[in-house]
Amino acid sequence: MDNFFDNLCRTLATPMSRGRALKIIAGGLAGAVLAPFAFGQKKTCKPACVCSGAQQGGGCCSPGQTCWGNQICCSAGYVGASVVKQNKTQITCVQFDASGNYPGNSTLLSQGNTCS
């Protein structure tokens, strides 16, 4: 980051034509004005893939994932659960062990749609 500012200051300290300075300023202003339209757009999601509470993926599960408790998308072989770790509850995907049990400190969430 220090190199960025050094290079920026070095560039601004060199003699520059008015035309070039105006192009740089106009480019910066155009980028600032157009940025909200280019970034942070919510992608369109198939109805079967909607998982509105899931932060990862912008509320949309990827193909093959299942929405659990309308809070998290989990891949095949995993289930959504509310897990208590160090006195804090977090929503995560857990895997059943060979006996079909899941970690004792977790509560399974309700299963939703599987995205295809």
C-alpha cells in the first residue's frame, strides 16, 4: 500500500498537460458514479435455489446444495446445524459420522429445497 501512495504522489508531481489531468479526473468521477451499478448486484436465483438467509452466495444456493433453515447452503453429505462453540452459537454445515450421528453440541436445522 505504501508503494501505491508513493507511485501516486510521484505521478502527480510530474508535469502534466491539462488534457491529461482532465481525463484522469473525469475517469475517477465516472468510476465513482457508475460503481453502484456494476458491483453488489444481486444475482438472479432459480426459485428452488433461494435461501434468503444465506450470506454466502447472496441468498442463492449453488446447484447440488440444499438450503437448511433458510439460513445456510450445504453441499451433498452435509446438513445445516446450529452449533455451540465457546458459548457462541453459529450456523454451519456438519457431516454425519459413520454411525449416522452428528456432533452432540449441534441442533439440526429444517431441510429446505435442493438446488438443481
